[in-house]
Amino acid sequence: MRVLAVILRPRSSGNSRKRFFVFSFILRLLAIVVCGGAGGVLAWWLVFSLGWTGVGGAIAAAFFGMVLATLLWAGGIALANALQRRR
């Protein structure tokens, strides 16, 4: 939390662009982690509900997890762009 407080601390207007870039980078990194985790959990749930086990289930879960995480990320980008255009 201390790092975020230092980044968001008010400074002169010359550093506002740099502060925005760093904050944007942190938010994007957080979004990648959240989408990856959600994709992994959803894939695990899907493979578990189908009753797939062993190496085949693990490979299927990895594949589905990557696909679902990518879809969640793309959906989030599309939503952010739509909301930005709306303003």
C-alpha cells in the first residue's frame, strides 16, 4: 500500500503524466492477474464438473484457462473503450 500512496501523492503538474502512466501500468497489471485467476478458476470448475481427471484434465484446464482469461481480458478492454467513448 505504501508504494501506491507514494505514486498517488500530489506533485507538481510536470510529473502528472508520469504518475498517470505508472498508475495505468499498475491497473493493467492487476487486471491481467485478476483475469488470469478468474480464467483458471472457471477452467478448473468446468473440467471438474465434466469429471475429467489426471493429465488430460490438467491439460484441458490449462487450455480452457488461457482461453477464458483471454476472453475476460478482451471483454474488459472492450468495456473500457466503450465507457471511454461514452464520456
